[in-house]
Amino acid sequence: QPVVAVVGRPNVGKSTLVNRIIGRRQAVVEDVPGVTRDRVPYDAQWNGRAFTVVDTGGWEPDAKDRAAAIAAQAETAVVTADVVLFVVDAMVGSTDVDEAAVKMLRRSAKPVILVANKADNTSIEMEATSLWSLGLGEPFTVSALHGRGSGDLLDAILDALPEAPAIVENRPRGPRRVALVGRPNVGKSSLLNRFSGEDRAVVDSVAGTTVDPVDSLVEIGGQTWQLVDTAGLRKRVGKASGTEYYASLRTAGAIEAAEVAVVLLDSSEPISEQDQRILSMVTEAGRAMVIAFNKWDLVDADRRYYLDKEIDRELRRIPWAIRLNLSAMTGRAVDKLAPALNKALASWETRVPTAQLNQWLTALVQATPHPVRGGRAPRILFATQAGVAPPRFVLFTTGPLDAGYQRFVERKLREEFGYEGSPIEISVRPRK
Ligand code: GDP
């Protein structure tokens, strides 16, 4: 998600402007203990595009070396931003402090939009034309307080932002796409037959959707699902149709085409390398996942105890996957499949508001800061969720993070927000 930084002297109306941009959907945090107004990010939307607004707070008004304070402030804002809003007071005009800031901003290659705030009436607007002298082009005259000119400013922000995909408010309606995968003989066809046995009516059309001929529409838990690439499962010859290589390509294709994968394992046998490969394929493709331990009817009480331990060990890299113990043969726990799929898909599409994400993050890094390495410890400045399906996060930092610390952040993120059944991706953007 692109980032817009709001920079300017104290009292030029930055908070008011941020409130205007975010439409007061979230209140600007003015004074939370431990949270400075420095670099507080908010979610904003205009004409179907989403971006993050970072309120950089005020420059230290009584810092000894004002120019240095300005430089530091502008620099931090600018390195993490895609667009900078430079706010001045239209009633005051440009000051030497503003001019010093412009020098810093110019050195960055970032697009800067000049905003002349407090232009509450036309006569102030006229005076604002003198701000051309700052060399940042036409000043956008706005009254953040009254809303005057804010639509034009938002249009200008969108023009300056890098291309970003439009927000998909509602995913197209239609059945969710599920891949049913697993090595030969784990019981895929048996499970599929549970849902679409020849004696039962297979759902064959849903209004307004097209289904690939190799896919099947089946009803699971009173809901219609699109099982991708079931052609090979239906024909019993599918199993004989060739090499492991071919099967693996087919599995990869099915996972790619699906939103959520059911990975079937055989509970009567140890988890194999081939099973692990399939599990990795799902994780690497970033799909939601339910692991179904089939043939649970073959597991007796003695084995069950060891099995739990073995499974925990084998699946330690994907503790977030939803696990079910079922039997395609007896029908045990087969009714748990649809709720598990829905849960995994919900996690996969979760979006955490930026303010909430950063409140949590601020508390986390305060309680457990990054360990000091060679006398320095990178700081996490803020985070945004860059996307969903699966949830993707970007951490803006002052330097690269230790792999261990990054894993710690991911674990805590999961503890806080869930994501059961979904992988999540975290990338780190250290400022240069
Ligand atoms: P696929 O290759 O993954 O499609 O596996 P199949 O559905 O062909 O099943 C392989 C074998 O396992 C068949 O002999 C099935 O009858 C058997 N099987 C499948 N599910 C179960 C189950 O839940 N319990 C038991 N005991 N056997 C099963």
C-alpha cells in the first residue's frame, strides 16, 4: 500500500488535514503515552484507492539547531513515503523554516505536493499564490478545517501515487475454489465420492459462473464448492497415469488455481517426504490450508498418543494449519471440513486496520525491543498491511532485522490477530 507523508511546521494544521484525508474514520491519536505523533500511520481511501497517511507530527519548535531537526524530520518522512505533502500556513506565507525544509525535500527524488492550509476564504487563497516562490509548483489551497479544496488535493495525491490495484470491495460471488491434494492412496477419491458419489446429484451449475471442465462443483456442508482439477481423481486410472513428476505438476497446478487446499494425509502411515513436499507447495503458493488426517478409523488409542507427538514435530513449521482427523470410509468428522475451510478462508482474507496494527506493534517493540548487535539495534518505525489472500505486511525499519526477531514478530502477530489456517507474509523495508 503506498505511503503519503505529511510534513510541515507545527501548527500549520497537519492533524486537521490528516483527519480530513482519512474522513475521520479513525480519530488521529493526539496523545497516547509511549506513542509520539511521530510517524503515526492511518488508512485512507479515495476513489476506490487505498493508501496510508503518515502524520509526522511537528518539528521540534524550540530545538537548538532547527535546521538539523527539520532535516532529520523530513528525511525520516521522505525515505518511507511514496508522496510527500508539504503543508504551509497560507495566512503566514513561507518562512525561512519552510524554505530550509524545501531544500531537504528537493534533494529526495520523491514527489512533493505543496499544500497551503487555512485558506478559509478567497482572499487568503489569492495570497497563497506567492508560495509559487518555494519552487514546488502550484500550491494546493485548502481549508482542512472546513473541507475546502480537499477533493482536489486528494485527486492530486492519487495522481502522484504509484500504480496500485484498486480495492476489491467484494470478491466476485461464486463458489470458493478448493484443491484436494495428497499423495496416491491417501483417500482423495474416496473423500470426493463422499461428497459427489455417483448415486448423489452432483451440483453442475451455478448462475453466473463458469467452471473449468476438469473442476467439479460439489456440496460440502450445505455450501457449493468448486473442487479444482478433480478430473484425475474421478477416473480411477488417474492414479496410474504416470510418474510422480506428472502428479506433482498436477498437484502444483491445482494448488495454484485454488484459494484453499485440503491436504490429505494417511494417518496409518508416517508423514513422508512426499507429504512434506505437498505441504510446502501450499505454503509457498500462499494458499489457505486444512490438513486432513484421513483413515483415522485405522488409528487405535495406543498409536494415537505417539501420533500426536509425531505430527507436532513434523508440522512444526506450519503450526497455523487447521488439522482434522477424519475418515472418508466411515464418514467420521467429515462434517468438520466445511467449517474448517471457511475459517481458513476468513483468516486468509483478514485485513487489520493500520492504526490497530501499529498500536499493537508499538507496545510489542517497547516490551521486547530488537536485540542490540554491534552497539546498534534496528528500530521498527511502523507497519502496514500491504494485502490480503494471504495477509501481507510491510515493516518499515531503520535497518535489516535479525531473522529470529522477525520470526518473533510473526509469532506475536499471529497470537494477536489469529490467522488460523492461513500463511502470512512479512517483508522488511529498511530505510536507505
Ligand atoms: P487416492 O489415490 O488418494 O484417491 O486414494 P483412494 O481414494 O483411491 O483410496 C486409497 C485406498 O484407501 C482405498 O483402498 C480406499 O478404500 C482406502 N481408504 C480411503 N479412505 C479411507 C479411510 O478413511 N479409512 C480406511 N480404512 N481406508 C480408506
